Amino acid sequence: QRHEMIKNMIDSPAIIVGSSLVGLSAILFALESPELVESMILLAPLVGLYDQSLCSPQDYQKILTTFVPKSIDCKIIASPSDEVIPIDAIYDFIKRSGKADHIELIEVEDDHSLNNSLNVLLAEINKLI
């Protein structure tokens, strides 16, 4: 339902930015409608969890099958110190995306909120606009 609403708002390929669960939503949208996504910036995207009980086993398996379509450039900002999303889950997500020359991982020293890394986010957005 959310994806249909976004589709109705976008009339040309857009830059999608999403953090954590919204990062996962951005990934799912890109998989469903890659023609509407120019590029993505994902902040600690939900592509794995330390506490897998936060979602159903079926939903968790779906998360573990996500990837970035090859037609979409993607920057991921994530932290090895993230207490929610393991950095290894980010590495696995990039591997699932195939030859990852369309993906750039920017590792920062921060927690899951990435509040101390907003300057990195703004710099990456400015490069795209």
C-alpha cells in the first residue's frame, strides 16, 4: 500500500533515502519498481538483526533475500558499533547484490541512530543533487 502511494508521487527516477526499517522499505520499493529509483542512500538499513525475534521467521527470511538491483547506485552508511543491525549483515547484503561496483559502503563509528554521522549523510546527499 505504501509502495503504491510512493509510485503515485514519483513521475521520474528519484533518489531514495531510508534509515533502518525505512531503509528496508526503500530496498523493497527498488526491487519492485527499479525504473523509479535513480539511486539510494541507506542508513543502517534493516538487512539483518541481532535480535531476530523482532520479526517473524518468514519476514526475517524475506529480509535475508533482499539486494540492490544492479541498475541502481547505492551508498550505505553503517557502523560496526551498531547495536541493532550487525555490520556482517550489511556485508552479506552487499554480497547478495552481486558484483557490487554499484554499491559504496561508508563505515562510520556511531550507534544505530547515526546521529553523530549526519554530516556524512548530508555530504553524500549533496553529491547526488
